[in-house]
Amino acid sequence: MRAALAIAFVAALAGCAGYVQMMPRDSGKVYAGTVQGSATGAGTMTIAIDGEQYTGPVVRTGSSDSFGFIQQYGTKTGITTGTIVSAGGTATVKAILSSPAGRGLRCEFSSDGSGGGGICVDDKGRVLDAIVGR
């Protein structure tokens, strides 16, 4: 189920739309974009930066998810029940975006399922801090 959390990065992979906001480390300007995803752990991110539209794939590249299985036995009834328990975790997500002018933007995020953050670096070395959510 954590595959659905990843790109939304997290919300986005659950089959719905999410948002992304970025702020470069050399100014206080905030750029906004969207993340669209599917339950497969992949999606698309789009963001406009200084009049240039960047679009590209977003995928989950790893996670620390865990789960367990609890089995209980009835003492007098002989009934056996089982439950799967998720312990949660953190997903790592990467995005590779490009603009029609041939510029690139590479992003790496981590998410706990309710939102996330990370950094993006353009092909000129400009670093942008980023947050993502629903």
C-alpha cells in the first residue's frame, strides 16, 4: 500500500493529483506545480519555473515499509483469524523533468505518506527546496 504513498508524492501515486512547491536557494520566489500519479508507483510532475514549463516522470525508487501478520487461534471455538498490520515507513521518489527548450530538472524526495519534501537541481546547478502534498 505504500506504493500509493510514494509520489504524492504520496498523494499523487494514489491515483489523484497532488501539488509541488519549490523555492530556489538564491531567492524567495515560490514556484507551484502538480503531480499526477497512479497506484503503480509512477506518475508525472509539471512545474513552471521562470516562464519555462518542466514536465517529466516521477517514480518511487525505494522505501522502508514493513508489515507483519498476526494470527490468532480460538481456544474453544477452533476458529483461526489473521490480520495484516502495516508499520509504515518512508518512500524515496525521483523525478526527471525537461522543458521544450531542452533544460533539465532533477528531483529527489522522501515521503511518509502524508506529504514530503526534497530538493531539485536544474542543469545549471541551481538548487531548489521542494515540498509535496495533496
